[in-house]
Amino acid sequence: MQVKIKDYCDEQDTKMVGFEITYKEREFNIDKFVPLKEGTTREEYIDSAWNMAEPEINKWKSDIDNTGLFWNPITKELSQWYLLKRNRKT
């Protein structure tokens, strides 16, 4: 997973931090607004925004993890490879 800061600016009484997430060749953008507080560093604002965004990012990643898998209706299993196992009686 690659995380890029796409936006970082003041919006009224908040610091808007935008993330551009790249995961498995897909992109997700998310913005979070952190209350302005005197003495807060750039890294602290970004960390606070990340903590706010992380549950949504993790949900998106878990959805991506299921994309592209193969479903075997006979064995009822997901797989990264397509291999159809048949129940054969000999």
C-alpha cells in the first residue's frame, strides 16, 4: 500500500488532509478535517487525519482483497487460481 498526501490546507477552523491510497493497482482518495490547534505539527495533523481515515481505508482494502478471486461452486471455496475440483465416484 502506498500513501500520498494529496491535500494539506486550512479550511476555516480545521486542517484538511487528503490522502491518495494506492493498493493492488487501485486508487482511493479520502479527505479528513482535523481541528486547528496552536503548536500542532504537520506530522501530528497528518497522523490525526490518518487515524480518522484508517477504518474507511481498511474497509476499502478488504473489499479489494476479494476482487479477482475465483469462486469454486463445488467446494464452496475462494482461490487465487481457478481449479475446478470435481467429486468423482470411481
